[in-house]
Amino acid sequence: MTRVQTNARRLVRLKQASEYLSLSPWALRRIIQAGEIPIVKVGESAPWLLDLRDLDSWVDHHKHTVE
């Protein structure tokens, strides 16, 4: 049986997530603090990690069409 390996990461840090969403880190921080996007945090001093699936879900929720 062949095992498929991928280099894609599911969890990214705040800076990477802000680049993924084309937002500033501070704008993304405000969105997180407003409770719109959850974070993964392991330990008190650990950095905020964001799940790419949550980021994609947030984008899908904020899509609008212009008439």
C-alpha cells in the first residue's frame, strides 16, 4: 500500500493566515477577538494557530454578489 504525503499544512500562524485572507494581521486579530474565526492554542504562551478550513468557511460566509 502506498502512502500519500502532502506538504500542505492545515494549521497556520496569524501572519500566514492574514496573508491567505489578504488582510492585515491586526484586521484578522480583530476578527478573531470578535469571535468570527476560532483559534487553536496549545498552552498559555503558544502562538495562535488557525485552521485553513475555518478561514475558507469565513470567506464563504462573507461572499456577496454585486448587482
